[in-house]
Amino acid sequence: MPEISEDGTQTSVATITLWEPPHRLVMVWQINAQWKPDLEMKSEVDVRFTADGPNATLVELLHHKFETMGAEPGTSMRNDVDRGWPGLIDRFAQEAERGNT
């Protein structure tokens, strides 16, 4: 999956390893502890979508395998994403709800 910069430059930052719409997406996230693209990095993001009634979906996100970065960089990245993912999930929920109106 490419990231697109403001100047239009595309950089690969993830590789989808499992695609099971509409239930699951798994990708290898290739960003280092300095938040730069790095194809040697192999942390994994696993997102699951489960129906929770007729008008709701439970979204579960697990970001793991930080040990591929080494002890200190892996701990740093885990701390960063532990603070970052909740805000992104909230934004996703807001956009999903807005799409239903």
C-alpha cells in the first residue's frame, strides 16, 4: 500500500497479506521507529470486522510483532501506536456513521 505525500510522491509503507472482505484485513506495516518507510520492518496490523446487530459493526485492531524492530525501537513504536490507533479508529467510526445518514 503506498503512502502519497503532498508532492505526489508514492512510497510503499505496507503489504497486504490477507484480504477477506468484509471480515478481515491483515498487513505487514513497514515503518521504522523514526516513522520512515523501511521494507525491513515487519510489524503486523490485523483488523477484523464483526456484525454487532443490524446497524453496528465491532472493529478489532491488533498491531503486533514489534520485536522485528529491535528492543528499544520496538518499544518506542508500540508506545506511539498505542496512543495513535484509538484516535484513528474513532475517526473511522465517525466517517462510517456519517456515511449512514
